[in-house]
Amino acid sequence: MPGLGPQRELEEAAALERRRRRELLRRERIFNPRIRTIGVDKDALDAQVKERKIQEAAEKAQHERFAHDMKKNDKLMCLLEERQKNEIKDINKALSEFHKNCQRPETRREFDLNDPQALKKDRPARVSDDDPRCTISSMQKFMGEDLNCDQRMKFQKEQIREWSLQQQKDRKNALADQKLADDIYDKFRIELDRKIMEEQRKEEESRRVVCEATKTFNRIQAAELDHKNELEKAQKIKDDMDEITCLLRGDFLSENPEQAIGPCSKHPVLVDRWKGMNQEQLMAIRQFQKEQALEKERAREQERRRDAEWDRQRLQAARVQLLWERHQQRQGRVQRQDLDVRNAELSQEQKAKNIYLKEEEYSNIPTEEFYAQFNTTTR
């Protein structure tokens, strides 16, 4: 019986695995929307699907018929267009043949005006270089337009070719000379570069030797400086310890009041060693400060009295100045009134005088001149 334990465990595990697989398959069937039938009328859905397929097949067949008819119509349209093009081509060809055979240009009345061969049929403007018709005013012969122009142009072209060959030869010689000079210059530059490289190598070698010597010297100096710093540091630590011990045992940190007493009567107190005042000295200082405060208060009272007196005098002077300005304004008004009255009187006198002068002038002139002057004045 003990040997059957593992076999039973394997069977139970296999059964459990089968149940788990069946549950997974069932879950897929239930939750798959393609094959799920729970709560759905599958027959009605199948009928709807069948009707939909029949409708799609009918629509497809109708579209195919439409497409076939369109292709047929397009083919018929292409044939008609091709026929129309051929007919137009035949008509144009027949029209061209008619123009060519029955309406030739030379049969026209004004053909001599539009003859393309008129210049070839006409007599040339100049037969030879000594043509008597070619006078100065005919403008038929210019420089470079002689009849042997072809031979002259040929000779000139040959001459230009010779010049070109000579220039090419000269250019080749110049290029050869330039190349030789460049080769010589390149050799010179190579030799110069080699010498410069040799000098640089020697300089770098000497610089490297100097750098090695400098590094060795600097290393020795650094070692000496480190040793010197260590000695100075040790000496500084020793001096600091001695100073700390001296300060701890001295009178400064222990605040001995006797160290502030001077050696002579000229300087009874040493300021750098003074640690404070006693009670009697503090009382004397406070009494002196009270006396200073009373003295300052008396000075402030005197200052206030003096300021009040000055304010009173300024007010009195301002009042007197105001009364004087008002008196001056009254006198100015009286003078302006008198001046206005005087000006009015003078104005009346001037008007009366002008009237009198005009009357005197009118009495001395003739009547016609008087009326003319009167009309002018009134206008």
C-alpha cells in the first residue's frame, strides 16, 4: 500500500488538469461572441445573415450588369470616335489634294508679289567687284564683301590656324618650363622640409633632455619642499603649543586686574590689559552722565525759547510787510483811477480838436471837393 501513493497523486493531478482544461474550453465557448448562443435567437440571426448574403449577391450581380453595360457603351463610343476621326482625316486629305492640284500658288494673279523664288530669278545687285552699277550711293559693296571672299576667308582661316598652332606650341613650351620650375621648386621644398624636420627632431631631442632634467630638478625641489614643510609644520605645532600654554598660564586669560596698572604716573592704566572698572568708577561715570543730561536739557530749553522769539519776530515782520503791500495796492488803484479820468478828458479834448480841424478844413475848400471828400470819408 505505501507504494501506491505516488501513482494516486499522478492520477489526481491528471484528473485535475483535465477538469481545468474542460473549464478553459467552456469559458472560451461562453465568452466567444462568434459561437455564444446564450440569450440569443440563433435561427433568426442565421436567417438575417442568409438574407443579407442574398441581398449582397443581388447587388453584386446588378453592379456587374451595370459594369458590363458601361464597358459595352465605352467600346461603342471609342468606335464612333475612331470613325469620326477617320472621316475628318479623309476630308482634310481630299481638301489638301484639291488645293494642291487645282489651286496652285503660281496660278494666282498676285503670285509675282509673293513668289518665294523671286530673289533667285532676279538679277543680282552686283556681278563683279568692278560692276559700274555699284557706285558709292548704291551701298552694294562694303569692306570685306568682295567676290573672292571665300579665298580670302580661307587664307585668313589658314593664317589663324597657324597662329593657333604657334600659340599652342608656345603654351606647351611655357607649360613644360613651368613644370620644370615646379619640379625644381618641389625638390627644393622637399630638401628644405627634410632639413626642417631634422632640425625639429634635434630640437625635440634637446627639449626632451631639458624636460627630463627639469623634471628631475623639480622632483628634488619638491622633496626638499615637502621636508621643509614637515619641519615647519612640526615647529609651528610646537610654537602653538607653547603659545597656548603661555596664554593659559598668563595674566590675560586669568584676568588679573593688577596687569592693567601702568609702571608710571603718565599712563596709570594700560588699555590693552584693562579688564573693567570698579564700583566707584562706575558711580562717578553715572553721576557725570546725569550732569551732562541736565546740561543738555537746559541747552534745549534755551534753544526752544530762542526759536520762539525768532518765530514771533518773523510773524510781526510778515504782518508789517502785508500791511505795506495792501497800502501800496490801494495807492496803485487810486493812481490808476486818476490816470483813467485824465485819459478820458484828453480823449474828449482830442476828439473836439479833430472835429474843429475838420470843420475848418471843410469851410476852406470848394463845394464839389467838399462833397467828394465827405462821400469818401463816409465810405
